[in-house]
Amino acid sequence: MNTSKKELRVHHEQLYTLSSLFLEDYDTICLGHSGCIHKMAGLTEEHIQYILQQGKNAKIELPILFEAHFGRVMEKVQQLFHLPLNIVVNDWGTLHYLVSQQNPPHVSFSLGRQLVYSFINCPWYEDILQNETADIRQMYFQVNVDSDSIIVLLQQYGVQEIDLDIGPGMQESIQSLRKEGIAVNAFLGYAMVSMSRSCHTARAYNETVGNCGHLCNEAIYIEPRQRWNRFEDTMIRIAKENRQRLGELIVYGNIVVQNKEWTGEESFEVDSICDDFRFSPKQIRQEAVK
């Protein structure tokens, strides 16, 4: 994987614990959350100012916003628009609203991983595509936003960058998007495979939603053994071979990621590589802490 730029995604409560030496490796630091509005609590202008003082680019990632929280979150976020920021959005409604406003030129937008994906990001893609020809399989491996109409829309909306759980087979899409001026921020491991409106972790610990933010800082490992047949409302056992192919999954709140790293050995270019400490079992290395 060829690129010279790196990005770090981290919870804002961990930001001040990171040493300047550790942060030297990164050009950009992104705070916020792609799955839960309650993980945004406590994020302030001081956190963004701290990032800028370190000489880094600053981003805020927004989760999917439902009507109950939309107005409050937009008001809080737009209060930060006097600062140079990139806003990572994960639903089209939020993006449409933001670009309809009178935004200063130093505020830009990116698409998050809830909006950008390939069939290869699905842990059971081999089962889905097993009867397809090689040409059809290759087509489904391409990135969903790589179409003429979507690219035009992104350009009209001023979207400068996309996030992508990267994998083999995406090279054609990535090259196409980059030629159109849309930068690709690559996540090399622990692909995001599911996001639900309700919180798995809160249910597991029987915690009240809103008081549960600390619980999803730790991973819950699961090995799926059964699947639901919704047409008959029954559970069907998953064969051992299919379980091994699916691999272990990890739950963080309402986000599920696949416990699998990809080294990025294929030789194609992206614009930056992102280390996401929020949704992987990697612990921040000891030397990262002050």
C-alpha cells in the first residue's frame, strides 16, 4: 500500500493521554464516533484546538443522526465551524443538510464507512457470490460510490474524501475515484460489517442507554454458530467450515467488526492509511502514553 500520510481515530477522552512523540506519526487526528451519539458526549472545542496546536489536521466523525438528536448535534457541530475541520458523515441526510448551509471554505466533508463499502467487506461474501462468474464477482468487489451519478453528486456536495475498509479487488474503483479528485482514506483491518440502531453492548450488560458509553471501550468477542431464517422464524446452525470462513466477530456497542487484519500488500495507491483505535482490539501502545 503506497502512501505517505496517516490518520488516527481515537476517542476524545484518550486524546490527552497520547504523547507528542506518538502523534508525530500522524498527519490527521479524528475524534467522534460513527455509530453512537452518546459517544460524542464531552467532545469540546478544546479537543479540536489541542489537535490543531499539535500541527495536525482535525476531523470530527458523526454517527447516523436520527431526528431526536439531529438539531442538538448540528448546533453543537456548527459552533466549531470557525475552526478548520473535516466532517465525516455517515448518512446522506446529514450530508445534505450540512452542504445546504453557508459553510466557511475551511470546512470540508468526507463520507464514512457506513456509506462506502464493497461486497468484499461482508464476511460471508464468498457464500453470496459462490455461483457467480469471475467477471460478476469482480464487479461486486468494486466500491459502491464508484458510479458516474454518485461521483457527480459527491463533487456537487464538495466531498473531498471517503473512508474505506480496503481489501483485494478494489483497485479499479480506488483508481477511478482518485482520478475524479476524491481522496481515499484506507482502513486496513477489522472491517466494519454491521451497525444497528440499538446497542448490543448495552443489552448484554443490561445498562440504560446513555449511561453505557464506557462499556463499549472494550471488545466483546463472538463466534456466530447459528443464523436466523426470518421466513420461518427459526434458527439454523452454521456449518463449521462456514464459521471458520466467517471468522471471529467483535462487538463495540452497536458496531460489529471482523477480527481480521489485512496487510495491504497489493501495490496500489491510496491517499492515507487510518489506524482506528476505537474499533479494533489493538491497544494503544505503551509508548503512546505520556
